[in-house]
Amino acid sequence: MIEKRKTVIKNRIKKALIPGAIREKKAAQRLLVSVKAQIADTGVLDRETLFVNCADTDREMQALEQQYQELMKGKDGIQVHFLFNLALGAFVQTFLIAKHNKADCDNKLHIMVPAKIDPETGDVKLPNPEVPKFFDFLFVPDKSNIRLYLYILNYHFDEIDLTTWSSFAPGSLEADGSKDAYADYRGFKAIEYSEEEKRHGDEYLKKIGVTGRYVSFRNRVAKGGSLGGVRNGDTSTYYKAVNYLQNNGIQCVYVGLNENADELGNGIIDASKQYDAMMDLYIHSKADFFMGDHSGIISFAQLFDRPMILLNLPYFTMSGDAYGPTFVERDLLLPEKIFDTKNKKYLTIRQMLEYEMTYPEYKDLVEYYVNNGFVFEKNTEDEILSVVKEMLARIEGTFAYSAEEQKLMDRYFGIMQNNADRYEAKWCRASIGIEFLKNNQWLLD
């Protein structure tokens, strides 16, 4: 760990010593080479693919050029962007950022290049195929437009601004992690439904059993990758909170794909049993709040500016992860407690941050923890119940910190901001559930 940390510090010193202009020029050159290579890797820069089974290439060329000229009317340039579609969180955040940056009214043609695409069929695998429909100002390839898409990339490539490749990517907000990258996203809703869409959505809610107020929730069930099940919570730990909400006239709707065959019970409405990609979005738009393990699906709530409770959080700074907009006044979190089996003690937040700054990529971080005898403790049902009570009180305007509680929260935010200022580390800017913090004040040592 010491050698790893020395390397991190050395790279930071090197970055500080090299003049900014030189760094920027070299970075720009590397970017252009990388962008060309990544686009080529998708297979779309293959002119032969464009005219497979085409009897009259010249006529087809003329038709595509005409379509292109029509598409470019009123446009003053073409930009290319990497469509981060391998994970739901990054995928949705790409669209959120594009809309917030007003890409729908800047007179540019924005071409999105997916990480995976079949140039011959136009098949693009997206975590939720309905999301792009609300962002039709972005040119996302599909079966209906794949030929025009290929034509533009192959015959008008020199006209494309490649420097915009990562401009809509969550990583584009990491330039200065010490600042709140999403500060001006407060109150921002990326999707607004039409009256007809609302009517259809409300019919769906009625169909699955929603009769009034409700919350959306989801425990993470994914098991692949180096993260394994570190962030995965157990549905049963929600039951006390579910019962509390139901006793207050609030239903609970389980969202996402049906990846868990177990019956949820406890009066939970399991929308995953009747999964509909469009309605999976709509559910979040009317929920009082979302609660669940930190995973890509939280991005749906962020599209609609809904409050969130993030549970079983194994890290605070989340470098390299698509964490999206979180706000201290809107959102709450509960971290996992991490036990060091070698030294027989729990890590404080400062100690967690030390590891996080040594291994800034979360996959490397978790791999280190797992390989070195650290044990993650999931949030308990009582801890989840307490943070749900706090969220409900916040929404209903009856919540306020005592003087003692405010001091604890200020100490927590001070630790996080000091770390961010020192290492330019972005962090999840949600408030820790106050009962959890009061019961675990040693975390602030």
C-alpha cells in the first residue's frame, strides 16, 4: 500500500510541475488518436459494410447525401460523443448531462457512438432502450437510421469535432473534484412527460396496484466483476421500513429487471414481475423518493430530481463511478461499516478515505479490501428504518437537526471537504442518516 501511495503522490507532483499548456496540448493529441481508435473499434468505419447487398451504389450514395443535407439544415457543426452504455448509471448520466448542457438547442448534430454496435444490423445494446427516446436531439444509431449513421461517419468524418468525445460523460465533471460538479443541477429535470404519456403511465401504476403515494426501491443483485456482491443488500432488511411506510399510507414499488425469483412479500408491489422499460422510468417520476443500494438504477431518480436514500455505500469518493447529482439537502446515505480482521477494528471515515485515495479506482479499492481481510457490514433493518423516517420527515417539512446533531454533521462534511481539497476527490454529497451517525460517532475520529 505504501508503494502504491508513493506512486499516486509522485504522479500528482509531476502533474503540478509540467506547465498546464503543455499538458493540455499533449492530452488533446492523445484524445484525438484515442477517439479515432475507439470509433474504428466499433466497426462503423467500414465503407464496405455500408453498401453490402446494394445493387446501385451511386444511387444509394446520392440518397444518403440528400438525407444528410436535410439533417444538417440549421446545424452549424457535427460533434461526436461516446455513449456510455456498458453500465446503466453511466448510460443515463450521459443523457442527463447532455440535456443539462442544452445540447437540444445548440444547432449542432450530436452523434453518439455506442461501445458496442453491429454495423450490419444496427443492433445496439442499451441498458434501457427507452431513455434515448426522450433525447432525440442526440443521434443514437438504431435499425431505422443505421445506413445514414454509417454514411456520415464514413463520408463526413473530417467534418466532425472529435474533441467533444467525452463532453457528456460523467467523467467530464471530474476536472476539479474538490468542487460540487453538479451544483447547478439542483431542481433540474431531464425528462418531462406529455399529458398522454402521463395518462398511460398512471394507467400502468393503477394496473400494478398503486393507489396513492409510493416510494420506489431496489436492492442491488448484480454479482459479476471485482465488486462482486459488496454493494448488494438483502430485500428482507427493508421490511421494517416498508411496514413503517405502509402504516403511513405510502406503498413500496420494487423496480428494475426481474433478476430475483424470490417473492418479496410484505405487501411490496413488485413491478419487476411486469417489467416494462418505459414504465420503469415513469415509476421514478412520481415516487416520493427512491431507496436502494448504490447502483446504476439510482440514475432514473436523478433524471426526475427525486430524493434518494443510498444504502450499503462501500466508498465515499467514488472516483471513476457514475454517481450523478446528489445534494446534502435532498439526499441521504448510509455507508457500510468496514471491519479490519487483521487489526480487529473498524475503519473510521478518515481511514476509509486514506485507502480510497491510494486506490482511487473503486474496483481496485474493493479488490484490495477483499484480498486483505476487510469485511463489509451491510446496513441493518433498524438503520434503514431510521433513515427512512428521517427522509419522510424531511419531505413533510418536520425535520430539523438539534445543535448536537448539526455539529456531528458539520464534522462529517468537514472531513469530506478537506479530503476533496487535498486530493481533488469527488464525493457523494448526500447527508449521512443522523441516527446512524449518532450511533457510530467513532466514524468521525
